[in-house]
Amino acid sequence: MDKNQLDLLKKVEELTAKINEMFSKKGKSVFERYPLLFAFLVVIGATMMSQGVKDLILSINFLKFNPWAMFSFGVIILIITGTLYKKLEK
């Protein structure tokens, strides 16, 4: 390759870098363009999931009529997940 070809390639690379930089500044992500919509959807989704889990747990008669058993199972699950987290962190 001669020097003219290398200069041409360098100019093309610089031009594409400038174009990419220009479009990256103008193109915002969907989250940046509609933050309230996504916040609303996250709140709705989290609420529906929470309510669904609550109703699922309350559909089990043993847990529905024994809140101490529900509390104990919750504590056991938290202990197990905390232990797993500590082991996987290493």
C-alpha cells in the first residue's frame, strides 16, 4: 500500500468516527425519552407481581390459617438465600 491509500483509509476512519459520534449524541435510548412511562410500567409490573405472589401464598390453606408458619418459612428462605449468596460471592 502506498501513502495515498493509507491517508484515504485514515480519512474514512475519521469520518465514520465523527458520524458515529454525531448519531450517538442525537439518538437517546427509549428509557431516556420516556422515563415516566417506564417508571409507571415498572410500578405496575412490580405491584402485579407482588399481588400475584401474595394471592398464590394465600391460596394454600395451611399458610393462610397459620401466619407463624408463613413467617417461619419466609425466615428460612431468607437464611438459605443469604447463605447461597455468601458462598457464590467467593
